[in-house]
Amino acid sequence: MTEPNEEVEDMQEVIQDVAEEIADDSTLISQALGGWRGMIDSGAPSVAFLIAYLSSDHNLSLSLKIAITTGVILAAERIVRRKPLQQVLSGAAGLAVSAYITAKSGQAQNFFLPGILTNLGYFVLCLLSIVFKKPILGFMVAGLKGQDMSWTKDPGQYRTYSTLTLLWVFVFGLRVLIMLPLYLAGAVGALGVVKLVLSWPLYLLGLYISSRILRNAKSVSA
């Protein structure tokens, strides 16, 4: 008969294995979607812009300078840590486009327009990949795992990656659905708050559900 202490140890090992699997799967999906740091690089300048804009009596010029300074600091920190230059440039390019459009138009809500369009692009790309039966998250995750494309011929894996891609169709689509009307209404404060809520919290929820989808698929195939 198994001793109580042994049962506890076995249970702890199982819990630890499950936790590690969830963490690995979450990291994998995060990398496929641009990584945690990409969220910080895109989110921090927006937060800085919103705080400066609301606390400076809508001083657009000052708000842009503070947002750009925040972006420069993040980029410099990446360069010092010798992170891939491509990531630095992509983050800087996105911020530059936002700042340029906002400065030229004089409309604060345009600072958030590139982010809305980016999510719209991701939404369309993921949706089309489902329509044409080529779920894009499958190719990304398989590539990160160093796997071949044999999953496309496996009904179980194909269904898993299709479900995964469909989940992120919902995530990207929800962001556009909520943020676009606020942008058109010029509701800068609400737009900035909603962007923050739909950024990290929704992203983390998406990662958690994604890891559950992958984990359930593993348990079915085991």
C-alpha cells in the first residue's frame, strides 16, 4: 500500500509537471505572437502618452514627446542588453508612425490608430488562414518547436491548431470591435483605458486558454 507521504510527493510531481507544461506552452504561444517584450514596448509609450495627455490639459505636443522619450528609453535598454536589433527597430517604427500621424493630424486619437490597424491586420490574417484551412498559429508553433508540417495531415493536430488560431481571431477581433468606435468618436481617454485593458489582461487570458488547448490536445493524444 502506498504511504501517504509518497502519495503527496507523487501529487506534487504531477502538479509541477502540469505547471511546467502550461508555462512552456504559454511561452511558445507568446513567442509566436511577438513575445512578452513586444507587448511592453507597444504598451508603455501608449500609457505614457495617455497619462501625459490627461494630466497636461490635453497638451498634445508634450504628450508625444513623453511617449517618444519612453520609447527611446525602452529601445536603448534593449540595445544595451544586446537584444535583436529587429525587435528594437520594429517597436521604434510603430511608435514613430503613431507620433507622425498624430502630429500631422493634430488629433490625439490618431496615436492609437496604428495599433487598431495592426490588430485588424492580425484578425484578417488569422481569419483567412482558417477559411483557407491553413491555420497560421499551427505553422508558427510548429516552426518554433522545430517540427515539420506533418501536423497538417494529422486530424487531431490540425483541429488543435485551428482552434488555437480561431481563439486569436476572437482576441484581435474583439480589440478592433471595441476600440474602433471609440476612435471614431474621438474618445481619447476611454480609448487609452480600453487599450490598456484589452492589452495585458486579454493577452494573458488568451495565453492561458491557448495553453489549455495545447495541454488538452496532449492528454488526448497520450
